[in-house]
Amino acid sequence: MPLRESELIRRIRRSARASRNRVVVAGIGDDCAILRTTPGCDSLVTTDFSIEGTHFRREWHPGNAVGHRCLARGLSDIAAMGGEPRAAFLSLAIPGKLPRQWVDKFLAGLLHLARRHKVELAGGDISSAPVICADICVVGEVPRGTWLPRSGARPGDSIFVTGTLGAAAAVLQALRAGEPVSPRSRGARQHFYPEPRIAVGQYLRDRGLATAAIDVSDGFSTDLNHICQESKVAAVVHEHSLPRPTPANWLRHTSALHLALHGGDDYELLFTAPPAARIPRTICGVRVTRVGEIISGRPQILLMDSHGQRKALTPGGWQAFSE
Amino acid sequence: MPLRESELIRRIRRSARASRNRVVVAGIGDDCAILRTTPGCDSLVTTDFSIEGTHFRREWHPGNAVGHRCLARGLSDIAAMGGEPRAAFLSLAIPGKLPRQWVDKFLAGLLHLARRHKVELAGGDISSAPVICADICVVGEVPRGTWLPRSGARPGDSIFVTGTLGAAAAVLQALRAGEPVSPRSRGARQHFYPEPRIAVGQYLRDRGLATAAIDVSDGFSTDLNHICQESKVAAVVHEHSLPRPTPANWLRHTSALHLALHGGDDYELLFTAPPAARIPRTICGVRVTRVGEIISGRPQILLMDSHGQRKALTPGGWQAFSE
């Protein structure tokens, strides 16, 4: 049964109350939400689309996974800055005939993740569109001047990534090939319910360990290229050190290396740290792997094989308009 | 010629630099934008969709009008809180084959309005979708605790509106009837290039004149109903005092009263003020009209005709899902 706008707003408003925090002075119910930054902090703002047909498909992705991923995309950007998320704003446009049950599951998935991270759903907009179109805006905080930029990588720094690379893209390949993938199964969770690395980002920020950071949302090669561009440096990546997921059925179709390098949607953190920085192998329960080093030179990525041979790597991650 | 994502981001980044302000510490080019609230201020956040087929049509609305209205919707919410806009975040999804020229005009219209209000385009997202789907997030500021709420209207307060009501909806009716309407013509500008009432909102806030305020985006009756609901009061509206636009060709189709009461997209301010408050007839060059008063009772609107007869008015404004 389709939803009326006023009813949807009431439902969101009711469920959003569960995760109030001190930064949100007033949430849904006025022309704007009112936020009061914690003294001594800067605000972080990020927005991310989740569009049916571009970022998800209803036949592949359960509503609560779409809601989870929608918010996770924004939280992951806050994590990459070393920040703490405070408030989320959801703009949601849906086709007139979308079943109410789908919207309920979408909101449940989004709000479950919001509660876990103490993020209040503080506002947004509701509309209609031919496909489901969600835009999440997340506001976070970081102690003044301490955010992790993309632009701070220096020659000699080591390059690290959290978790593993390529599982999310491997699941997508399997779905495209028509294989059944259970959303809650081991390995598939990274695609359906990615875990934003908020705690790892804060750990690095608190200890001043990272010189640059980004989240691997567009693919490792594309995101490392962003760091190289913004920091005006080059990167050498050791092919054999890239952390790949444990092989599963849906990994057999394509090269795990290709997916690790170029697959998107992993939402791991990619960061650089000076040689003297002591980076533990595990931070807040998440594995951290050294995968290369920053060198001087024009912005580019060199992939080094096990024989020490280097070749230029063209960034090949996900781009909205290339599909 | 279609645009690649990276190129579009470069173009936006370049043009956004024109309107830097002190609140935006860092804009496009990292995982998040960084904002530093002015000491003693609260932040205001609002998000608004502009979706092709729901909020505009390419055959009716030139690209720069769509860009202008997209940002105006957000600025108008900041105006209704009495705030000053600081930063905007644009999430823009477009069909792969949309001509580059359309995007250029859209951005020109949006950035022209942004510059006039010293708002920096500080971030956003780019994606593809079957129809053009823009979501604007605007962040503003207001001296701590001084925002104009929807919930402060008290029995005895007068009800005021700025400008005129119904012109935007009248233009929409004309467009639907297939009549030619020149976007820049007098009267039509309210539909194509609405002027957010930022200065009026600040005037009311600075002087502590208004007890409640909202912008008339969904239609006068719907938005006054929001004030009644949030303030837990009723309203009496004097039918003859509603400020209507100067008659134009495209006004002859429907009752001007109906459009003034229920037409949306006017982006005027609707506010309440105590009887003792001195409200000028013109604020910052904008006409202000007293249209009724707040009374005690359950939230409802009573429409009073020239004979003093009152009848209940059902809110009938624009709702996304009713079309």
C-alpha cells in the first residue's frame, strides 16, 4: 500500500527520536534542523546518493540493506576524516506505487545503523520520482583543526588499508551473473551491510598517526589516486600485499587482484603514515595492512609485482557516468 | 555532449571558489567539507529535492531557472528561521545523455544566486539517474537561540505574509494549459526565479518581532496549518486581505483566491507577531500584509469572508505523493 507524505514524515519523526544527541538542538518539525557544535570542534558535512539502478537494485538488495548502505556511505566519509557522526538528513524520493513494506525496511536498516553510531535523523525531504532516489547528508564533528585530509601524504610515508579489498565488487559480479548470494552470509556482508570504520578513523586522529586518509568507496586505485592528486605525490603499491577476502564461491569469476585494485563499495579506510609511526596490525578489531609507500613525483600509482617490477596503474574504479 | 563525472566535479569546484566565506574552512576536494560555526551562533541545516517531472519539466523550465529554484528552496528555509545562509551542498544525478549545455545553465543559475547571498558551494555528490534529480542541502547560521520557530504562535498574535500569494501556481496552471509564459516576464519571475526572503527573516529575528515563521513553499493553507499544529493554536484568515498578484493573462483560468490559499512554490514568509509588535508595511523592500489572527482552540484554519462568516478551511497545498 503506498504511503502518503504526511504519514511518512510522522513515521520518520517518531523513529528518529530514539537517537537524540546533544549536538542536535532541534530536529524534524521546523524549516531547518538546529545544530550546536561542541565547543572547540569543527563540523564535517558530506552528502551521498543511493539511486535505484545506479547504486542498488530492488531485486538484489533487501530494503534494510539499502537503508544500511545509504547511511554507511555518509558515515564512511566521516570516518575518513577521523570524525564522529552526529546528525543525518535523509532526502527520499520514491515511486508512487512502492510498497509501504519496502520503505519500512529501508528506514529500519538506516535507523538501526544510526542508533549504533548515536546519529540522530534530524531532517530531510520526501518526494516522488520514477525510481527510488535517496540522498543522505551526514554532519559530524572533529576537534578543531585535527581532521585527516587527503592532501597530507609525503614521500616516505607508508600506505595502509583496513580490512580486505574486493569483496563488495565480487558480490556484485556474482549478482550480475545471476548467482544466489545470501545477504547475511560471511563475505557477502561487506557488500550488503558494510561497516563504516568510524572507530579506526578516530584512533588515527586521536594519536596523530595518519598524514592523509580517504575511504575506499570508488575503488582502491581511484581513491589512492585522489590522495596522490591532492597531496601531489606518487604511490608504489605492492601487488602481493593487497589484503583480499577469503575465497568464496562468488569470487571464482574474476581476478581477485583486479577486484581488490578497482572494485568499489568496500568502505575501508586507506591512509598514509610516516615511517616512524607505529601502526598496529589490528585497530579496534579491524585488520590493518601495509600495502606500499608514497614517493615523490607527479601524481600516479605504480604497481610492483613480486619480482620488483613496477608498472603504471590506471585508476579504474567506479564512476557514476561510465556505466 | 554528455559529461564525465570527474569533469563535472572540476567544473563545479572551479565555479564554487567564487563565493568563499569564513564558515567554510575547506570545501570540495576531501571526503567531507569542514565548517567552523561563528562563535555564539547555532547552525541551521535543511535539504530539498528538485526532481524532473515532480518539481520541474525540462520543456517548461530553462536550466538556469531550475538551478535558481533548486537553491532558492533551501535558502527560503534558512530565511524562515531568520538565519544567514553560509554553505550549500549539491547532490546532482542526471541521465547519461543530458546535454552538457543544460548542466552548465543549471549550475550558472544556482551559482548566480549563491554568489548574491555569499553562499559557498562546499560539496555534494554526482551520479546518474533516469531523470534529473537534484538535492540541495543548505547550512546557515543564527545567533544562538534566536531562530524563528514554527511553534511559537500564541492566541492574539497577528498573521502576516510577505509579497503576494498564488502567482507561482498560476504560472504552473498556464504552463499545464499549454500557454506560452516568458520566464523573465513580470509575474512569471515568482515561479521561475523566486526570491528567498533572507533579509526579511533577519529583520524579524534581529528585532525579536515574530513569534513563529515558516516559508510558503507547500501552499499558504498547508504551511499555516504547520504553524497551527506545531504551536497548538487555531488561525482565522481574512479572505479579502490575502495579497494576490496583479492579474495577468495566465491568471484567468482559475480562481485567484484558490491559488492564493492552496498554490505552492511562492517562497514568501508567513509569520505571526504579538499585537503590540510594530510590523512595517514594507520590510527590506518587500510588502508585508496582515491576513488574520491566531486564536486558541484545536489546530485548524477558519476562513472569514467579507460578511464575517467563518468556515473551516481544509489545507490543500502541494503534497509530493498526491500527484
